[in-house]
Amino acid sequence: MSTHGWTLLAAYSVVLLLLAFPLGRYIATVMEGRLPLAGRIESALYRLCGVKADSEMGWLQYALAILVFNALGVLAVYALQRLQIWLPLNPQGMANVTPDSSFNTAISFVTNTNWQGYGGETTMSYLTQMLGLAVQNFLSAATGIVVVVALIRGFARHTAKSIGNAWVDLTRVTLWILLPISFVYGLFLVQQGVVQNFNAYKDVKTLEAVHYQEAKSGPDGQPLKNEKGEPVMEDKSTDTQTLAMGPVASQEAIKMLGTNGGGFFNANSAHPFENPTALSNFVQMLSIFLIPAALCFTFGRMVQDQRQGWSVLIAMFVLFLAGAIGAMHFEQIGNPQLKALGVDQAPSALQAGGNMEGKEVRFGIADSALFATITTDASCGAVNAMHDSFTPLGGMIPMVNMQLGEVVFGGVGTGLYGMLVFAILAVFIAGLMIGRTPEYLGKKIESYEMKMTSIAILVTPLLVLAGTAIAVMSEAGRAGIANPGVHGFSEVLYALTSAANNNGSAFAGLSANTPFYNVLLAVAMWFGRFGVIVPVLAIAGSLAAKKRIAVTEGTMPTHGPLFVVLLLGTVLLVGLLNYVPALALGPIVEHLMLWK
């Protein structure tokens, strides 16, 4: 690793902790209803919407409210895409999106996945981007936060029949956490150079003409072909370039803060209109982890034991640092085949300058590898480099980050409740080892909690591995693979991993905007999201109803180094073990072939 890499990683970690601690306390204040002057505004909104704010919900009612709320979001985003040609704020006259792509995109943004099988600036109108995609960036992020708050209440309460009110929680998260921070963040991005307007796309003169070839068309508009059946090409040149405009900064802010990741432009955070400077790049990386890290402190405050939050945060940090150092290392080593071909003349055995393929030259290897690690740790999916061009092991690290269950900080809310599910499993395993009923935060972990925990942990591996098998065994699935062989398998495995774990990044060599992949990935995204949320809320309801038991000499501490090690071991062994055979068929084999 370079000196710049070490410095960047250290600065990032320090700034993140300095910002996350006060934000975590603020989130706890908001969710406990102790924010001054907020009550009057909230009361007016609840009266307007007919919400009974004082009426709390049991876990099943809470889960149904979340499911219905998100299902309505799918319908709204789908309708906007299918009708956008007739709606306002469409200066480029973008056509209606196809049914399968609209279906995939609607589920993608509602589930906080933000997988994109389309080019944003060539597909979506300004209205669709704002009213559909940006709104769901707020609401899907709020959904993740309220679910983890409900789980925390399950630990904090005792002999209670309720875990909160879903409508109140969603209102508070959106109104007092996501909106204010996004507003300030959006102004910062505009100052850095991110565009924010409703202008039509602009044609600008380039410094020199660009020469290219284009297929010739006949009078009927169809491509002309020669006697061999090949398209007839004609030489063309142009000295103009079309620059896409739009309300980018407002969407970019919540895209990063809510760990959404869907880019306004196809190039995502490698595009200079989304990520113009080194400072904006650092702040974007910082904002991805900000709320997930802060929620660890929220957890400690709400259960009245800050040590519990620190133990979870430390476990997350260990996994994050291991992945970041590994990704930077493997990308800095580069491709050994270049030296064998005589292309790389450097005296070292390593590639001179490292693997710059697919990297944005403004940021380089360290910033790109760190961004890739953060965005896949946090179920964000925003990218500033092409993950498909990473070295085999460098690309495997983002894939493994997702396969761990998106618990290394994870998405806003989803990362913490995923890690708490692993914590429940860890204390259960420890209880079996010492022959004692497992306890966590004063609550006995019994058969019901373990059944729900098993569902929450196993649902995503089932979706990923079954989906990958279906894709590689079907003609429609193989048709989208641009790189046959082990790398093509990695592309499919990465896509299903990203979808089921609600990340949204891609090995973009896979052509996934087809009816087959749009439907397959949409199913993986929906059940990967709510197949975990429902059992987590069931655990919350069960724990809230339990009595709190006293701490005794036989109680295993869940805030010390021993528990952190146990938690790390559980995440690695249980979370990753399901995927080892699939990884062996993809990136591991590719690494061995590269270095043979």
C-alpha cells in the first residue's frame, strides 16, 4: 500500500468517528421524541394524514405498515416511468421506459438497492429522477432506520406489546434526520461543482474534432448490409459534444447519505458532474458510512449501555479495515501478464503504477479501492471506478463485503440490524458451548428468536446462489455474459450478490437490461430486503415482550474483546461460508489463472 493510501485511510477513520458520535446521540434524541419544538410540527402532520401518533404497533402491524408503504412506492415509481413522455420536466423528450426495466427500477429504488440497468441521462426525465427515484432514496433509507430502531426498542423494553409506530418513526427520520443533512450536503455539492438545474442538455464545442464510424441506413431507416451480411459503415466526424444537465446535487446528497447509490448519470460518481473534486470524493465516501456508524452510538444510548454500541462498531471497523487494505494492496500489485507480454518494462515484479484499468484518473488506485470497499461494505452501490476491471482478488473483496450480509456498517439501519442478528447468533453459539441459556442485553435468546435469526441470515444466500445457478444454466442468462469463462461467472455471481443484498453496484460486463435479468434481479431485491426485515421485526416483538433478567456471574459480557472476536468469527464463518464454493469457481480460479 502507498503512503497516500495509509494517510487516506487514517484520515477517513478519524473524521468518521468524530462526526458519527454526536450524530448518533442526535438520532437517539429524535427517535425518542425529545427534539425541542418538533412535537408541534409533527402533530400537525399526523392530524393532516389521520395518523394516531399515540397508538403504538405490535411487530406484525408494524411489518404490515412497512410492507404496504413500500409496495405503494413500487407502484408510484413504476407509473412515473411508464408515463414520463406525457409528464412535465422532460426537456429531452425521454420516451416511456419499457415494462420490465420499469419493474426492475421501481423495486430497485424502493428496496434501497438502486441497481440500474439503464443509463440515467439517456432514460429518465427530470420528473422521474426527482419525484420517483430521489423520493425513494429518502423513503427507503428511512425504512432501514426505523426497522433497526424498532429492534433496539425490543432490547430496551421489557414486558411490552409494542415496538413503536411505523408512521411516526418514518416521519421523524425523514423530517429531522435525512432532510436537514441532505439540504446542507446538497449546497456543499453545488459549491464543489455538481450541477443543479432544469436546463435542456447543452451542445458544446470540443477542442478538436472526433472521428468515428457509424452504420449506414437505407431509406427505410434500417442498417444497410454488404454481400457478407455485415453492416456498411461510413466515416463521420463531429466537433460538438452533448452535456447532460439536471437536478443532480439534490439527488446526489441523499444518494450517498442514505446508502442508495443510484447515479443520476450512467458513470455514477466517476462523472465530474456528480463528483467533481478530490474533496467531494472524500466527503462522498464519508457520507456513506456516516449514518451506519452513528447508529451504533444510537444503539448504545437507547439500551443505556454505550459499551454495547462500541463493541459492534469495533467489529465493523475491523472488517472494514481488512477489506480496504486488501483491495488497495491487490490493485497496487496490478496485472502480472503485462510484464510477461513485454508491455510493462518496470524492473519490479509488480506492474508499474498498479492496475489503473477502469480507474478514474482524477482519483487513482487508493481512492478508487477505498471507495469500492466503502460502497460495498455499506450497501450503497455508488462507484467511482469500474469494479469489473479490478484484479481478481481486488474485485473479490467488494463481492465478499456484500456476501457477509452487508453488516460491515451496511446500509442505513440494515447494517446494524444485520450485525445484531449475528450478535444474537453469536451469544447462542456461546451459550451452547458453556451449557447455559444464551442472553443478550438482559433478554433470553430462545427457539423463536433463533428460528427468525436463521431465516434472516439464510434468505440472501439462498437468493444469490439459486439465482446464479438459474442464470448460468439458462440460455437467456448466458446471453448477457460478455466475458465467457470464470470472469463471466463472477459477473453473474456479483450481480445476484448485489441485488439480493440490496447493494446495487455491478461487474458491468454483464448486459443485465433484459427481461430475464430485470425480473430475476427484481425478485432477488424484493425478497432480499423484506425477507430479512420481517423476521427482524418479529425478533423485535418477541424481545420487547420478554422480562429483563438480572446479570449474574454466569452472564457472558457482550461488550469486551472476547465478544468482539466471537462476533467477528460468527460473521466470517456463518456469513461467508455459504459462498466459498461459488467464490472458488469465480475470482479465486481467475486469480490462479492470472498468476500461473
